[in-house]
Amino acid sequence: MQIKSDAQLLHEYAEHGCEAAFTEIVSRHMDLVYSAAVRQVESPDLAHDVAQTVFTDLARKAGLLIRDADHNASLVGWLYRSTRFEALNLMRGNRRRQARERQAMQDLTPVSETSPDWERIRPALDFAMAELRDHDRDALLMRFFKNQDFRSIGAAFGVSDNTAQQRVIRALETLRKSLVHRGITTSAAALSIVISGNAVQAAPVGLAVAVSTSAMLARAAIATSTAAVAKTSAMTTLQKTLITITIAASAGTGIYEASHVAHLRHEFQTLQQQQTPLAEQIQQLQRERDSATNQLAAMADEISTVDRDRAELLRLRSETGMLRQQTNRLGTLVQLLTRAPSSTTLSAAPLVQTNFPRSSWAFGGYTTPEATLESYMWAKSRGDVKTAFAAATPEMQQAVRESYFSLFRNVLGVFH
């Protein structure tokens, strides 16, 4: 989609009242106007007032400007000249004082640098730009203040790319010579770099919307006033009085709306300033929350590990108790069995019969000491040497190997 020129947008606004077209013009050139105003008035607040006045004049003079403008014409030159005119009207006395002080300083400390910094060029730039011819000034504005290529500049002037480039070079050299006359020595290349990097700065957020709204309201109020004045010659005194009141009310409404917009803009900027520390606090709280969440998760893992260790400890204690009981029972069994081979009397018989009645002897396996002893007694009573030998402990098995026959006869004597 082809981008509309400044002249086309201004025509749409002047002829059809298209507010979107005028807003596009303001958004497109606000940075240029605001930057030029800041350089000259050296105050963001005063620069805002200058920009407001420039675009209000543009809205009021839109019908006159489109009469002589080319179809592809740019408003860069007109806006820059208007900005300078308003800035000079606002700061004329201050400029004269600064010029005298600057001249005195230059007389005391002559400058011979070839690559000046922006702070030295800034006060003299707009004075030097004002001395250029309109075509040269417009060419520099498009190239270094709007960052347009040579094709766009050539299209705006109705010339070729090479011709546009030569025009920019000549205008830049003329500007450099004008700065040299003011005590600022530099080259054309260094001057182009300094201007490109510092000449344009972004306007405050919301300034374009506020300015376009106020300018259109002011134009509407002025248009209403002009139409009313044209009809007053055929009206009675009463009608003229009523129209005068209406015009005053309309103008007052426009002024009130502009003041209200400025107030809202100020409140918006204040809220933005207040929002910045709140956003930082929110981010800090989020970081603290994330840290606390991580610590909580780590503590939960530690608690889970402790619970598992506690459960494992209780299980080991239980198994230790069971093993201790089994060890005691096996110790008792070992004592009984180790005393059996050396016994020559039947004194052990009543104990064996009391704890393990013969009528209840049976093979009980080897899972517990009692079952092992019962299996041993049962095997001995049946004469099953193999089963009795398997029920004995390793020490008993070794002892049995040494005195097998003697132990077997004694045990059989005890049972019979």
C-alpha cells in the first residue's frame, strides 16, 4: 500500500475534515518539531507549548497551504520554519543574552577543533539553518532530521536521485561554512554524523495525540467563529448578541477541552511515573515468592526424606528385636543340645518332656527355634539321623561329626 504524502493528508483534512489524516501528520512530524523546539527554547515544557502552537497553526491554515502545494509536497520545511518562528517569539530576549555570552566566550577561547561535540553545535544550529535557502534547508531536514533516502528526497522535489544527493551535499557545505563563521570549525562528514545522531529526539508519550486533538478543537472553534461573523451583517442586535455568546461559549469549550487534555496528559505522565516503582516492587515480590516456593519445595523434600528414614529406622528396630529374640532362643537351644552329649543321666528328660511332650512331637520345619527343636526331637525319636542333623546349628553339626555315635546313643537312651 502506497504511503500518502503530507500534501494528500492535509488535503483530506482541509476538504473533508478527516481527523485521522491530521493525526497522521502530527505523528509523522512530532519528533522533528519537538526536537527543534527543545534545541531553541531549552525547556521540555516550553517546547511542548511551541509544538502545540505550530500544529494549531497548521490546522488553521490547512486550506491556504493546500492551494499552492504540490501533490507530493512535504510539510517538513513549513513545520520547521513555523517552529523556529514560534521559538524566536517565545525566547527572543533569552536568545540575545545567550548570543552575547557565547560570543564573549568565543572571543576568550577560540575554537579550532575539527570534530565538535553536540553541545557546541546545538545553540548555533538553528541560526545557521535559518540562513539557508528554502530548498537547501528542506533537503537537509529530509536527509538528516527525517532520515529519508535520496530517492524520497528526489521525489519530493521532483528531481532525480543524483540531483537530490548533490543538493544535500551543497546544502551541508553551506551549513558548515555558516557554523565556521560562528567559531565552530568542522568537516561536512563530522557535521552530518553529529546532526544525524543528536538532532532528533523522541517526543514525550501521548504528546502527538494531545496536540492533534487540541489543534483540531481550536480549528473547529475558529471555523465556527468565522462563519458566525460572516452572517452578523444581516442580523438584528439581539441575534448578534446571541451569536456572540455562542461563539464565546464555543471558544471557551475549545479552550476548556484543550486544558482538560493537557490536564489528562499530566495525570497520565504522573501515573506512569508512579507505576514504575510499583512495577519494580511487583517484580521484587515475584522474585521473593519464587524463592520462598523453592525453599518450601526443598523443605518438603527434606521432610519426606526424614519420614522415610524414620520409617526405615522403625522397621530396622523391629527386625533387630525379632533377631534378638531368635538369637536368644537359638542360644538356649544350643545350650540344651551341647549339654546332651555329655549327660550320663536322665535328668534332662523331665525338662524335655515338660517343654515338648512326646505326644506332640512332629516335624515343624526350621523357621523358628521352637520348630527346629521340635523337628530335632521328632527326628531323634524316629531315628532319622539325617533330619536331626539338618536341624542342628553349624556348631552342633561340627560337634555331631566328632561324636556322632556317642551323641546318638545318649539321645536314644533319653527317649527310651
